[in-house]
Amino acid sequence: MSQTPASGRAGERSTWTGWLRAHTLDAIPPEHLLPDTQPAYVASWIYVFGVLALTAFVVVCVSGLVIALKGPTWWQVSSRGHFVNSLHLWSVELFFFFMVVHLWGKFFMAAWRGRRALTWMTGAVTFLASIGTAFTGYLVQQNFDSQWISTQAKDGINATGIGAFWNVLDFGQMLLWHVALLPLAVSVLIVLHILLVRTSGVVPPIGVDLDGRVEGAAAKEAAP
Amino acid sequence: MTAGRVDPAAGDWRGPRRPYDLVKEFIVALVAVSLLTVVLALLFSSPNEKGVTLEQWAQKAPNDFIATTVSELAGTSTSASYGPPYNHSSTGQQIGPLHLQKWAGVRIPVDPARDFVISPLRTMTADAAVQAAVRRYEAAPAAQQDQWAGAYADALSKAPEGDPAQVAAGDYGPVPAMASGLLGLAQSGALDSQLVNAGTGFYQADYTKPLLFLADGGYLADLAQAQHLSGNQWGMMNETGNFPGQPWLWLYTFWYQVRPFSTSTNADALVWGLMMLLSLALVLVPFIPGVRSIPRRLPLYRLVWRSYYREHGAPRR
Amino acid sequence: MSAGGDPLPLLAALAVSIEALVDLTGPGHYLDWRFIQISGANFAVIVLMLVVFALALFLPFPGGRKR
């Protein structure tokens, strides 16, 4: 605490609040959080799949909230409810679609380079948590799918011992996990993932240093 | 950063930049994805195959219902021989020396003979014959109960189409009367609500018991088989009708189709153990030698950054 | 239950009036190849993902203006 931070906001650190503000601004400077420029190499359609997955998740949440407003049986008895259920299903399919293409892209870019491993890890955990969230969604539809999927899945989950605490045949428990606990977990993971992306920046191309020079390339000037 | 090996990609980019508008990108993506969702929902709707009731099962497949009921009494049904977390009738599956299922314990107690058959029959107080059958069954020693139920189960399996009306004569005690009593109860629709575990006595949210009973029969599985939803049909990925299901479960589903998993009695434990390991590997890709080097060996990254490499020179292979 | 009280009243009404334009509720179509069985719909989704991934790599990205 005796060291002067790079941002020169040491004077604000006499209170806890000032300390928190200074540390937050040091960790996530606003120009990193909401950038209006990108490194020149961020120029490929593969970069749009992160934001597409994010916005699909927003649509998943909004359509899910509408279903939550009306309660779990609404979509079974109302054609409007069934339409909102369709929105929920297709936004989930889009969410996974974009997330998987995003994952492939980041893998082939080796996007974990430059101390960005935690970004990859939070993304991978988000993918796994999303699978769990979608799975519980199937369990709370109150239809044939729910009956079949829950009675099949119980054997796998029981075999790990988890089934003794997390009962896929208990509609009430699964409904609360699906509408509260798991979406909260996925949301927190996504926020962490995006904050990590924004603070460390988009990974440079393979074989390019931070000044933009390409290793071993014929001497071309890299500066703008 | 002062360590011997400096990661060349760690730190702030000091090279050329291009204009970018994060907020605009987000809004455009949100509008595009919302519209795409609406179009897909309007075009394709969503699946909703109605659930099966015990009443429907008892009416459409009475012979299967009777056989299942008898197997609950005989202790041979899936639930009755399940083990943890429902009962102690087996130790469950294991992953090598790890008996995770057994160690987790019996935390959702289910006694199929009592919960699915005897207790519901006791509520039929107006039916003297059924009450007499239940009293006779309960008064008998356990060995006698097992013998009655086992003999009747055998006889049913040998009867044409499992039809109780065509069962050979034998000493089945009160078991046939109990089974037909439960069939009548289910056909009336009363069993559906009776099996739900009413933790508060009135409100219902836990369907463990009716689902276990339903899954013990062949009726639900036959319907699933017809919809390509069985485990050996890659069913976990599939959805009813022509809707996409959960294609992201392809790898999990795949293991169940191949040896040793497809023939193992521990398939669930082994597949889940393997998938947990592989999921951990996915999370830890940046640290796994070999795997983390694949992107450098494949030229896909040269496509992603081709305009940068074209302007500034391409790195060596 | 008045229409104004429901969320998305216009779209929902539209959806109700046209139902699904493409009926996916019929018997499922499945592809069989040795031990591999996959539904036509899942296969389409996976192929579409690969196509979109390839397009994202190959299609030129507009606006290479630097500063």
C-alpha cells in the first residue's frame, strides 16, 4: 500500500471507498472497458461470435424472464406462451451455436497466449455451466421430454454420487436451479470472462510482438 | 514480466490500431440475433410432446402396467434393485475403486413395493377384496411374499402377451388381486396424484416416485424408442419430431455407443468419469503440452490474421 | 386476459395466427452410418456450424482502415 500506483491515484486511498475506486480503475481503466479502437489485427468475421453469443444469451434471459413472469405452466396452456417458449428454445440453440464457433475460433488462435489462460478457462466453464442450464430447462418443461430425459439422466448423475443431493426427478428443485441459480452462475461467469477480455485486450497474432513486429518476417516496417 | 521467459503476447499492444465502436457492435448484434430468434420461432415453433400419465399407461398398456407392479413387489424392477440414493438393495455403480454412488448414501428413500403398490392400495378403503388381499400379503413372511410375487411374475412372462387373463394356474397368493387393484386405481387417474411426494401434505413439486414407477415399465421406453430417444440410439442428443436437440452432447452420447462402455454395467459411472476428465482437459487446454501447440501447427490462424500478415510479413512456419 | 396485458402481443398474435410455417412435429428423420445415428436436424445444425466457421475465416472483413 505504500507504493504509488501507476495511475497516480494514491491520494484517494485514505478511505476504503477511495481504495476500492482506485484499485478498480487501475485494474479496469474505462478506455479498456469501453474501447473505441482495436489493434489493427482485429479484422476478421471470427471476432463477432463472442458478441453474438453474448447477445443470444441476452435474448435467452429476456424470453426466460417473460416465461417466469407468467409461471411454469403458462406455455403449456397458452399459444402466446408457446410462442415465447419457441423464442426461448431458438435463442438457446443460437447461443450454443455462436458459443461453439467462438470456442473453435479462440482455440485455433491460441487465444490463451499472453497470460490470458484465465480468460480461456472462464469461457470453457461458461460453456459447461450453460450445458447444465440447458439440461435443467429440458427437465422443467413438464412434458414427455422432461419425463424421459430426467429418468434417463438420473442414472448417470446417481452414478457420480451427485444425484443424492441434486435430484433431477424433483421438479421444484430443478425449476429453481434453472431459473435462478444456474442463470446467475452463467451470468457471473460471462461478466468475469468479458472483464478479463477487456483488461488484457485481444490476443496478438501468432508470431507478432507487442510492437506489431512479425518474428522472422522479411524486414517490413510494422509501425503505422 | 521480469522472469527469464517473457511471454511475447503479454501486455498492452503498441502496434497499429483501427477504429472500433464496441457499443454499436453490441447493439447491432443484439438486434440481429433478436430478429433471427423471432424468425426461427415463427418458422419452426418448438416441440411439446405431451407427458405420459400413469392413467394413460394403465389404459394403453395394462399388461405392462401389471407386470411392472408385480416386479415392484418381487423386488426385481429397476427401482427395487437400484441401490443408492433410493435404497440399499445394491451398491450401485463404481469407477474402479471409487464407489461414489454408495458413498453418497441413501438420501432419497424409496421403497417401491410399499410406496408404489401397497400404500396406494390401502387408500382404496371401499374395495374390501383389495383390502383383504393387502392384509393377507402383509401378514405373510417376507419369503412367502417373494415367492408369490416371483411366481406370478414368471407366469405373466410366459402368458401370451403377458395377459393376466391367460396366466397358468398357480399359487400366487394375493398378488394378482393387488396388481389388478392398482391397475384399476391407475386407470381411474387417482394414482397420478397419490404417488407425488407431497412434502407439505398439499402442495406438490417432487415427482421422484411417479417418475421412477413410470420408468420401471416398458411403456415410456417404447414411446422413447419410437422417437429415437433411447440411450443406444444416441438419444441424449435428440429431440422429439424433427427439432434439433442438444447436439453439444455429442461426445457424451458417443461413449455410450462404443466398447467398453456399451457393454459395461458401470457404463454411466465410467462415461461420467471420463466426461469429467475431458471437461477438465477443455478448461485446462492452455496448460496441456501438445494440445496447446495444435493451433501453431495448423494454418487456420494465418487465415484469421491474413490481412495483418499480408501487410507486415508472415511469421515462419 | 387482454392482449395489451401480455408481453410481445403483436408477435405472439402473429405466431398464433400463422403457427409454425415449417412443421417439425412429424416423425423424425435419422441418418445411419455404421454405429453412428444422428437426427437430420442435429446434423443440419452441426454442418451449419462448420459452414459458418469456414465462412468466418474465408470471407473478407470490411473496413481495414487504420489510424
